[in-house]
Amino acid sequence: VVYFGRCWARWIARHGGVSSVKEASYLDKAEAFVQDFLAGVAGDGSEQRPEGAFQGIVMAVDVSEKVVKQLQQSFQLQHILQPTCGDLFFSRSLIREGALLWLPADQPFPKNKQQFVEFIKAAAPYSYVLVQPPKATGTTAEAKKACGIHASKIRTLNSMLTGPGVNTSEQLEQRTYYLPKAFADSIPEPQRAASNKSDKESNKKSKNNKRGRQDAMGEETMTLDPNQQAVASTEVPRLLQGIVTTNVTDQKGQSDKLNDTKDDVITDERLADVVRAVADRFGSGCPPQEQDPAYITCFVALPGIGKSVLVNKLQQLAANTGSSTSDASNSGSSTSVEVLNSDVLKAKQSISGMRYWHQVCGAADSCRGGGHVRLVLADKNLVPAPRDNITRVTDIINKSGATAIAVIPTCITSPPQPSNPNNTSSRTPTAAAASASQQQPQQASDLAFPLELVALCMLRVLQRTSHEGGLDASLAHAMSVVVTFASYFKDMSLNQLKQQLLGCFKHVIELPVAAVADQQQIPAAVLDHVAEGLSKVQINSDQPLPAEWESQMCQLLSDPANAAAVAAIALPLRDCAARLQALIANIIHGGSSSSSSGGVDSAPAAAAAAAGLGALDP
């Protein structure tokens, strides 16, 4: 939304300005803009910049407004941002068009730092730091306050700009430039006089209490003895002076007159020399690399199917192997894995609905290069309700440039087993829906998820405690929620679901998570009651099923014999995660038969799951 607004403002500026927009002719302008925007020629300010212009984000710490304006003009930066502005959102267009984040000397970092921190971390790979040390020196209260705020800014910014996969300390040092002290804003005389008065009061209070000052950024107050106070009063300025002197001396291309801090007169010529020195240091910046291949895995599933446990185990496998898709043929590449839990994001950041899927696409955006692949696991149940919900979600993913992968957790059945356990040719499982007449009651709908799997999901929900989304045994209508999700797939067979998904996803994976052996069946009373609930639920109503149905369902699943029979059909989730890992690796590395044709990756999953049925055999 912010990017759209920036594009609109820039487009209007090039087409007559704000005064040209009249109420009677507003749509004439708006429709022309939308056509250019959709064509990709409305908002990129980079076409107005000369070839080789700086691309990146300059973070100006305590730099004066005069220097900021000169930098904006010389670097032809299209955006000047501040920590407190409401549109502080990172986008790749900021890099191409050039941006400067101004952190003025008289302002500490914002108290509500979440948005600010997210921006800094996203911009870190493309950031350059311009530092202006405080001009005030000595032991006055004003000088110590200025140096304290400055030192805290540097420490905080350094911690956010460095880290694994971002910048090393050496890389950040190469991207940092320290301005001469002469370019710092001086303390006005009235303020200086006031600081001298407050300094005397501060010294008097310090002697009486023997306590040090509290840092301006909220650090803990420390108790100091008189000797420590004497050191602390001069240590910060001395450290800053040492750091600045060292770095300014080491910077190439700086003349002696730039290091001369005695001369407070800043001429236009001197300012131009400093800006040229900064340009030499930063060069052409860091043009954004091409986006790494990204894959987003979506689970078309029901609550309680084991999705969260599955993705967490998959992430653990990735951590243990160093890469979720490591294999011998692709030893030079790496894959990073991130899990986004919709319930956690909703609880902590109020992100829900389609905003969640935009967040997922944002997490998939990576430009590390070197064969790096980004994999995002969307820990959320994707269902075909409301209407066209799946299409809307996949449109968002496809427009982001990521490859969408759908995972359908399935329940499989085993035909009679041969006497020779080593002969697995006849053990290939078939979908449970194919033998529904034997396993499901007469009134059961033709479901993509068989009643056995729905019952397993209900049992797991009843066994939950402290679920992030509140869907556990403490919820009075927990069983109704599971049945409602299952009803979204009512009158839709597994094959019909797969065909629908193939029209939206490039890859569709069938992942067996449950298996019903020929010798083991769930009691009919349990399946009958599940089917009754499916027949009564109303998709367009928020009302749960009758309390009598809910109570009876809980009672049936609480019976030890019934619970054991339902739990017995579950396949080990760690084995399921390993199979899913292998299937995703096959897709990423191009070995999947569906990578070009968009077929269903079901045969490998079914064959691998056949081994899991052996655990159910007597």
C-alpha cells in the first residue's frame, strides 16, 4: 500500500502535479496511472536517475540537516525517511531509487521499536552507515548526554546490522563513514549556559549519592565509587574520540582539511569535498541481486492433522543436516527454512486473513545468491472457503515469484498382506476413499478426508493443551471446529481436490499421515457420530453444532478402547517429515516428474508410506 502511494505521488508529479487533479476529472488521472502501474512503468524512480547512481539505503546517524540535503542532491536519493514516519516499510524499490534513513542527533531511537527494527533488519544487506560524532566534548552534563545517546545509537544499530547471513563486523566497517566533528551541530549558547548550571547540580548530587548517571537510552543505573565516577565521566567521550580519529584517519580519499576539527566554518566547497569523500567510500552502493529461488509450502488440511508438529520436525531435520534439501548432487547450494505459524502471528502481531499470506511471501523474499534457495512452510490450514480462497492465496504467492507447493495429508489403506513380508509389490496402498464402502457408514459424504482421518484430528485436538490458537480441550466446541473444517471439503473427493489444486499450484504432494490396516478398524459408533456431525454442520453459519453432539463426540473419543483404535492409525510424524523433506528436495533440485508438467507427487509418498503400514501388522 505504501509503495502504491509513493508511485501515485511520483506519477502525479510528472503529469501536471497535484493542482492538475480535479474532482470532476479524477478518474481520468487515476485510470491512466493504474494502466502505467500495472505495466510496471509508474513507480520506479530509478529511470530518472543517471546510470551508476547509488543504489542502497544510507543510515545517517546524528548527521546535520545541511549534510543530509547535500547528500540527497548529490546521490539523487528519492526517499528521505525517519524512524517516526508512518510509512517506514522496507521494499526493494527503496534500494533501486536510493533512500536515506535520517536519525537526527536530538532524537533517540523510537520507543515503539518493532516497526523500526523490522525495517533495519530487512534493509541490512543494502545499508551504508554515515556517522557524525557529537561535537560537544568534556565533562559537562550536555556533553555526556550527547555522547551517551550517540554511543547507544551506534551500539544498537551495529547489533541490528550484523549477524549470520547479513553483514560481518568487517563488512559493516567497510560500509561506514565517519564525518569530521566540524560538521556536527553546535550547542547554542543559552543551552550551553543551562548545561553548565545543571552540571554543577549534577556533580553535587553525584557526590551526595555516589551514583552514576543513567544512560539516556534506559540502561540500568549503576552504583559507582568516586574513582569510578571520575573514569566514567571521561570514558565515553574519550572512546568516541578514539574511534572517530581512528576511522577518519583510515578512510581513503579524505584530505587533511576534512580532519581538521578546529575550523568550525563549513564552506560549500568543504561540504562538497566531504560528500565526494562519502561517494568514494560508498561507490555505487549495493544494487539488489536477483531474487533467490523461493518455495512456499501450503497445507491443505484440517486442524489436528499434525501440521505444526510436522513443520517443526522438518525444520529440525533441516538444522541437523545444515540444509533442508542437502544432497550430494547439490552440495554447492544451501536452503534456508522458515516456519510461519498463523496462530502466533495473529496473537502477537494481529496478522490474519490475507495479510498472513503477504507475510509468508515477504519471508520468502531472499537475495543471498550463490545458489541459495528459500523455503517457507506456511503453518496454516488452507481450505476452499470462502469461495475462491485457494485461488486468491495462490495468486499472491505466484505474483511474489515464489513456487507454490500444496501438501495434502492423506489416509491410506492396506489390502490383505502376502505371506512373504519381503514382497512389497502387492503392498502398494490405495486411497481410503477407494474403499469407503468397507470403512465408512452409508451416510458419509464423498470426502477428500475420510472419516477415520477426521476422527484422528478430533482426538489430537482433545489431547492438546495450551494451543496457540486456543483450539484444544478447553474449548467448549472444539469438535465442532474440526467438523466445520472437514465440511469445507464436503462432496469433494480426493481426486477432485487434487485436480482443483493442480489448477493453482505447480506441485501437489500427497503425504500419508495415517494408515488403516485390513485387520484394524475404528469402531463404527465413532465414525457414525463424525458423519452425523458433517451432515448437520452449516458452512455459512458461525453457530457450533448442538451441545449434545459435542458432548457425545468427546465421550466417544475419551473411551480408552476407542481412543486407542483411533490413535493406532497415525503414522509416526517424524517419518512423515522425512518423506516430505525428500519430496520437497526432489522438487527443488528438479528431480520431480511434476516440476515441468505439474503432476501430483503421490507415488513416491505412497510407496514410502507402505513401509509404515508394517508397524500395524500383527
